[in-house]
Amino acid sequence: MNIYVSNLSFAIQDEDLRDFFADYGEVSSAKIILDKATNRSRGFGFVEMADDAAAAKAIEALNGALADGRTMKVSEAKPREERPARQGGGFNRNGGGQRRSYNESNSRW
């Protein structure tokens, strides 16, 4: 079962996350999600446990538990929803690509 863990302290690492869940069963993987630009934690992660019963016990026990001064939120991970493709591609917020033409009558753009 894939487990979503949020409201994590930015100091928590992959191994810390693995340790939280290891008391409830075998942890296949534990991953804190990092910001691509800063390489810092985004405050959430995912844990994969092979045994669904152990995962359910871990979710029940750890949801609301205190970790590094913060209350963890733990739930079964949901599949990522499809998002519509972004429109535009210009430099401004409304899609960009609009150009102003040179106005010869008053010599301004």
C-alpha cells in the first residue's frame, strides 16, 4: 500500500520517515519529496508497505502523531489526478504572445 504523509518538519529525511513506519511492518520505500529549485523538503512524502494490514495499522497509529514538533497527517495515497495542459507559453499570465506595434504618429511603442 502506498501511504501519503504530510505536515512534516523540513528537517525530516527519508530514513526518519522509514523509521516511523518500520515498527508496523516492512517498509519497501520511504521518500521525502524535495523542491526541484531549492532541493529542500516540501513537507510531505510517501511510504510504501507491502503488507496492507500492516500499512492500515501504521496509518491508524501515526495519523496525528507528533514528529519533530509537528502533527503528521497520514493517509492512503490517492492516484494523482490528471491536470489539463497549460495554455499559452508567453511571458505574461494571460498566455502571452501579444505584441504591441510601433505607432509612427507619436513615435512610441
